[in-house]
Amino acid sequence: MFKYTLDNKQYHTLNYFYKNKFGKKVFKVSLNPGFGCPHQKNGKGCIFCAKESGEFAGSPLDPLSIQFEKVKTVMEKKWPNSYYIGYFQAGTNTYAPLPVLKKCYEEILNIPNVVGLSIATRSDAINDDVLDYLEQLNKKTFLTVELGLQTIHDKTLKLINRGHDLNNFVQCFHKLKSRGINVVVHIINGLPGETKEDMIATVKYLNDLKIDGIKIHMLHILKNTTLEELYNQKPFHVLTKEEYIDIVCDQLTYLDPKIVIHRITGDPSITELIEPTWLLKKFCVLNDIDKEMKKRGITQGSRLNN
């Protein structure tokens, strides 16, 4: 069995990582502090965003402690007696004045059995004062910063209106790592115009950068987005399930086994999704990735020594 898993996967699972680190089940509680996204306000946002990331987080109309309790109560039915990670998921979660950030983060840290925070943000939305505070925070809890990158290719970043280039991401990454902070990177497979080789190049680059974790998503086209307009005007190829599975399996072989795989497919909203509809069967995708890796006799990192 692959070393970094508890459930016969061929890659380093988040469940294994948390269980090994904390000694018991840990789950993330998704939160929405209502910060929004500076890029949506100033640059119309990424073309794939309907409003903001984190559609499964709580309602920003509720205080964070109430959001936390609502999500925790549901998840505890499946995983009782667990520890929790406060997951600031929706929007850009360093996009607020520092006193506001401190109040929000520490409100969650004061909840019993919260063992850490995971903060999703953009590389162009973390100033030096916030970095210094995150360094302090990292000394008293298990802190993870999740950075959206999507691709290393600047041509694609411009096409999707990401609002920053690869260099901006790399500079932010190194600033976080120099402070000892755990960094997870989000990427998207199937972006318009990208080949399988482009997607594998993104993973190879991030492996060489020595990221701590990765989230791999499939591009999905949502209603009322610029991406929907682009797709209607000039349809581009959307990866089939088989193509996506093939690419993910190959990507995993180029990632160091110590890199934690936080996500390997997405959770689009059934009411908002246009394409690809196969994404709605999440567990089928996960199971098919497992089957394909076993069929090929490959594991995470198995190509690194070749």
C-alpha cells in the first residue's frame, strides 16, 4: 500500500496527513467572512467566477461563530469527536484591514477543538503587515495559506483575466515559505487552449517549487460568467471524464509523495453548472482515478526517479 494513505489510495491524502499530525479525525469547517474579492471589484474577476469562490461556505449574513456551528453540526453526524480546521474559503480572505482579519481569525481559534486555520486568498492580496501577522499566527496554531494560481502559463493567466502573473505568485509563495507557513496551491485542468503537456508542466513546476499541498480542479463552466459567454461565442474543447482522469493520473506521478493532495476534483453547484456535467458524479471520478492508477501500476511521485 502507498505510504501516505489510510484508505488504499495511490496518493498522499489529506485524511492521512491530518490523522498523522493530530492523532484523530480532522475536518474543515467552511466559512465566509464576507470580504469579497478585490479583483472582482477592480478588474471584473476571473472569467470562470460567477460571484466568488467558496459557494459551499456559510452565509456572510451570519456571525462567523454561528456559521461555524451550523457547518460543524452537520459534519459531526458523519465524524463525531473530531478536531476542526477553520476554513476561510469564500472570497479573498486576506482582503480586509488587519484588525478585522485578526478579529475574524481569532474568533474561530477560540472555539474548542479548533486546531488550525486554512486561509484561501490571492497572491496579489497579501501585504507585508498581513504576512507579519500570519507569521505570528503560525507560531500558535497550524496555519495553511491556500493560493489560487490555476496555471503557470502567463498567456492563459491573461486569457482567464486572473489579474496577476506567475512572477507575482512566486514572490508571494517565497514570502510565505520564508516565514515557515504551509502553502497549498490551487490549479485548474482544462483551461481554454491548454494541452495535456501544459497541465503537466504546471504540476512539474510546482513540484520543483516545493509546495506543501495542491488542489486540482477541473474547469467548469457556470451560468452568468464571462466563461459562459466565451464558450457560447466560440466553443472550446471541454475535457471528457476520461481525459481528465488520464491527465490527473499523470500529474500525480510528477508530484513528490510528501506533497499533500487536498483535492482532486471539484464540487460545482448542480443549479449553476453548464459543462461538464460528469463533474456532478464526484465519487465516480474519484473511484475511476483510483482504478486507473492501480491499472497502470503508478503512484504519486512514481515518475520522479525515471
